[in-house]
Amino acid sequence: RILLLLIVSSGINAEYGGFLRRKTDYYTGAQKEAAEVLLMNNFKKHMSIALQEQKSKEDSDSFEKPVPKVEPATIEEITTEGAKASAPASKPNIPEQKVSEAINEADLEEGEESEKGKLKPNDGNGANYGHYSFTQTLEELEVRVPFKVEFKVKSKDCKVVIKEKHLSVGLKGHSPVIDGDLFNKILLDEALWHLEDNTVVLTLEKFNKVEWWGTIIKGDQEISTKKVQPENSKLGDLDGETRSMVEKMMFDQRQKAAGLPTSDDQKKQDTMERFMKQHPEMDFSNCKWG
């Protein structure tokens, strides 16, 4: 081993010495005597360091390390409170929502025959289906899609695809819970979703902000928009022009339900009455008003 080191080191020294001879004036410079002294000092320095490192290694190898003390095993009684504290978190308990029911024929008013078979709106002017629910204002929708699985769902487990006229929500590796065309168009840039107790909650902004949606997915049973409660729409939050349009729409809706003329019909009627007063010489008895 020592012989091998001598052979290797001699080769290295030869290369190093040749480099100094060819590229520098180390041997032929003005201070020739200093060259040998510098070389020997460098040799002695590194030899001293090597001897110290070898001694430290030998002392470390001969040092007897203490054996760690092992305590005997003990049995500890766990109380009910302790068991609850140490138990892993269970999956969220999703409360069951009562599914929306169809409107009774007895609750239909005159002019609402077309609402027969439609659902009664929930407290949020939406509906509760078996697999999802929604609430709405004139401007916005909130859709809740629960996952009835035996594990805690994380956001990375969800697959949510939102388009202007299409919505798909489900878990990766499973069939979508809802997947279909939207009842109407939404503003895609304003769409948001988050996870809340194993339930995906979506916030969707309507493109048309002066209408009630009958449902979220086309083909699902619709609610009766004539039974919607306008108070939840927060009319005070709308700008003046939009609020006027909404109030007009709501007035016409109530008038139709009561079999009375709408605002447009009333306007036409008022115009004709003024015209008749201005022209008493004309006979309007055979006129039909439509």
C-alpha cells in the first residue's frame, strides 16, 4: 500500500514539477534558494496535518461508545377521553337535505296552470335534488354537490369542469355526480368553486341578470319561477336601470298570475283612452283591443 502511494505521489510530483519548470521561473528565478525551502515547508505542513488526522481517527475507533439504556415496556390504560383525542379524524357528516317537492295543484293560482308538476322553490329560490342543490338571486347562483363517500375528500381529488353553457362535477376515477348543459349562459371568468365538508360549492354569475333559473342542468325537474320570493334577490344592490327592469318584470309576473294586464298592456290601454278623449267624434264601439 505504501509502495503504491509512493508511486502515485511520485507521478503527481513529477507532473507538478514539470508544470513549474515549463510555465514559470520557479527554478531559475532571482531567489533560487527560496524554491527548495518553499517546497519543503509545504511538504512538512501537509505531513503534519495528515499525522494529526490519523491519530484522531485511531482515538475515535478505540473509544467505547455507551450502550443506550432500554426502558422496560409498560401497559397504560387509555380512558374514553384519551381514545377520542387520539382517534383519527373521521369523514365529515354531510347533513341530509329534504328533496324539493312538486307544487300541489291546490296551491296554484289562476293563470298558473303551466306550473303544474314543477317544484316548489326552497328557501333560497332554488331546489334540493338527490345529488345536488342550488340557490339563486337574480345575479348569482350557488350550487352544492356533496360526495357521499367513506373518506375525507381533498381538492386534488375533485374534477370540476366549468364552461359557459356546461358543467361537470365529480371525483377523479368516478363517474360525474352532475354532467350536462346549463339552464342558461354564465360568465366564465367569474366562476369559482371550493371544497367544504366533502361538498363542492360553486359560485356562478348569470349572464342575464334579470331572470330566474328553473334549474341548473337542463333536463332536471324545474322549479316554479312564479313562486320565487323576490326579497332574496337584494334589489337594493342593483344599479338603477337594472333595478327598474327587474321591478317591471316582477310586476308583470304578478299581474299575469292574477289575470290582470301587464305594464305594457296597461300602457297601451292608457294611450288608447287618451286618444279616444281627444277624438270624441269617432266611434270606437266595434274596436277590438288586443
